[in-house]
Amino acid sequence: MSKIVILGAGISGHVAAAHLRRKLSKKHEVVVVSPNSNYQWIPSNIWVGVGRMKSKEILFPLEPLYKKKGIGYKQAKVKTFYPEGDKETKKPFVNIEYVMGEQKGVTEKVTYDYLINATGPKLAFDMTEGLNPGTNKAYSVCTYSHAEHAWEALNDLIQQMKAGKKAKILIGTGHAKSTCQGAAFEYILNVEQELRRHNVRDKAEIVWIANEPKLGDFGMDGMLMSYGSNIMKSSEMVEMVFEDRGIKWIIGAGVNKIEDGIAYYENLDGEYLSETYDFAMLIPAFSGHGFKAFDKEEKDITDKLFKGFMIVDADYTPKPYEEWSVQDWPETYQNPSYKNIFAPGIAFAPPHAISKPRVSKNGTAISPAPPRTGMPSGITAKLVADNIIDTINGKKELHHKGSMGNMGAACIASAGYGMTKGSGISITTFPIVPDYKKYPDTQGRQLNKTFGEIGLAGHWLKMALHYAFLYKAKMKPFWWLIPE
């Protein structure tokens, strides 16, 4: 009998748990450890953040589902890793601490045969002074509770605008190395649409602020794409969308301090500037959780498991930007020191940025970190689960592989809500990490698989995916037929 412990119940952790439980016999144990009591479909936080959905429409409690499906569940947070066990416990284990109920504060050693670290990122608001969601008129949509508070504040501002107030709204990234520009991009489009719906668009100045060197970089070095019968850069597409909606933009900006209604930032020219606002939604930096690891003699071996995020089968050799390649990226998400530990999704340490690193004239790094959310999280979680299943069944090699250098991704940014109103900006990219050797003439991407579309159909698809992926996450009949 094997015991698989999964840390985290976000997209990666939940996908891994679902596939493992479906494919393994009941003699094998699958246990999820997560401090969160609910599963949330994160892409729909955007709609919660503009008041078009309630939190209850994008989440469900984990414990009843896991109990029904035969998946163990501990509402706790992981504290330390012991991949060799210790003098008392010979098997590898993680130390966890319960966060709710009568067991709150109690610690426990959870042993495992296989460990999946799907803890995702720490939302490092503290890396930007004053960027604490719900304070200084700055908000977040990174969780459903954050998104609820964002809507309360935005709705209050809308009511003031209806009474005649002129307002300025600032949306984008809140740190020089933030990732997840796509979420901020979708949110700014929805906010703009919501202001139109409330007939106050003329009262608002909307400004995009981001660490991207160009619009549409998205932490992926931008892309050349098919757009109808034309070839277009992603920067041109986003510029067209912003100009059409009257959205201003500031790029190459590393926000470093937030005060009440003021965002201070440094730009790539080395200038220290500020932007005032009445409402802001700024994506924080993502960081590792600061986990520690020890060997059986209690010696600190954190550097064998973590490099901020977890170390996997990537090439972490420091190289000049010109020498980076898609071959540096991991394929199995297996830790090289401990072969029974894996880290899919955001939990793995990327070997390098995807966008060219840029520093200001003052030497400050202002460059987006590589995205690993959404589709890549689900795909990598499934392949990790399949490799563990194969290993349990006696296979010696890991046959399931998927590098972001040969993996595509689709992203749909909705604008509006409902079946007849709204729009969707749909972008597909292949591969996520550009392969400049394979596709030298199209900026590292395969053109017929990298394209953009704008229209109501994309919005319909976004709505359909909301319901499809919640159906899948609830493990309803034939859920596995829905791709990651």
C-alpha cells in the first residue's frame, strides 16, 4: 500500500488528488493537507470583484467532497519537511499544524510514500510597503474574500460617482517582479465595463500600471500572433483594446510603496514617480512560503528542496539571458534529491524568467516573473499524478512529461457578464516558453497555434468554462473527460 500526501488544494493539488483517487485502488491512501476549507475556481474571482457573482458561486467545501470520494483531508498548514524521516520516525514525513477547530495549533507528523507539493505561492503583499488588501484604498482579487472586499469598495465608489464624484482607478501590478498580469488585465476590462453598465464611465479615469516592458508582455516576452487574416503583436492587440476603451497605461513601472490613495513607483528610466487613485487593485509579488527541510540527523537541508519555490528537474545553472533555452525547463516536476517528491504548478521554482530581465537606470530589477497559473497548473498536476501511479504499478521510468517549452496555454479575459452583453479577449500561446531555435521567425512561437480573438464568443466560452471546471472540480459523473 502506498500513501500519497498532497500539500495544497488549489488547482494543482485538487487535480492531482482527483486523478490519483480515480485511478488507484482503495488500498492506496490519498491525503490532502490544506489550510483552506473551500475549493475556489480562481479565474472567476474577477466576476466576484465586480459584483457579478457571489463567492458561493465559485467555491464549495472540500471536506464533504473528499469524504465522499475517499480522499483524506486535514485542514492544516505544512511547517517543515523531513524527506528522510528523523530518529523517531523512519519514514519521510511533513510536520503540519492544524488551523481550525479543537485541533487548532496542534502539530502532527504526516508520513508519506509520495509527496506532492502544490502549495502554490505566498501572496507577498509585505514585499511592497503599504500594499495590504483593504487598506490605503488598495485591493486584491487573488482570493474570493479579497475579491468581495474589492467589490464593496468599488461599488461604494460607483455610488459616489453617481452622485457626481470624479474618480481615478488604478489597476495592475503592485511590485517590480509581480506575475499574473493576465488577472489584472481581465479585471481592468471588467471594471471598465461595469462603469459603463452603471452609466458612470464618463466620471472615471482608468489607468493600467504594470512592470511589463510592453503592453501584452504578460511575463511571457509577449508574442506574435494570428489575428483574423492579419499578424499582430500582443502589444498591438492590448494597445488596441485599451485605446478602444479609453484606458491609459504606465509600463515598466515597479511599484514600491502604497499610501492612502498614492502609489509610488520607479520606472525603467530610473525616475521616481507617483500616481494618485481613488480605488486600486494591484497584484502583489508571489514568493515561496519559506519552508524549511531537515535530514534524519536534524541538519538543515532546505537548499536541497527549495530555491524560494521547490527545486525540480530544471537546469538552474546561472546563464546570460542569451543562453537560456526551453531545455532548461522541467518536464516531470520531480525533485532531483528526493525522487518521491514532486512540485507541479506555481510551487516549482522556474529556472529563469521568460521575459528578458530588465533593470532601471538605478539598477532596480523591474521585470515580470514567469506565469505558471491556470492551464499549466492543471496539466502539470495530472502528469505528476500519472507518474506516481505508474511508479506504484512498477514502472521504473517517468513516461509522462510536459515542459512549458512544449506546452500550450489558452487564456480568456472576459469583459462584462451575461449571454448578450460583454466581450472576451481570447489568446492561445504555443509554446508558453518561447522556442527561438525552433520558431526563429515568429518570436519563438508556432503561429498557427498562437492567436488572438476579440468578441462575444470568447465571453461565452469563459462562462462555459466556469461551469465546466466547477463540475470537474466537484468530481461529478465523467468529470475526467473535461481536459485540464
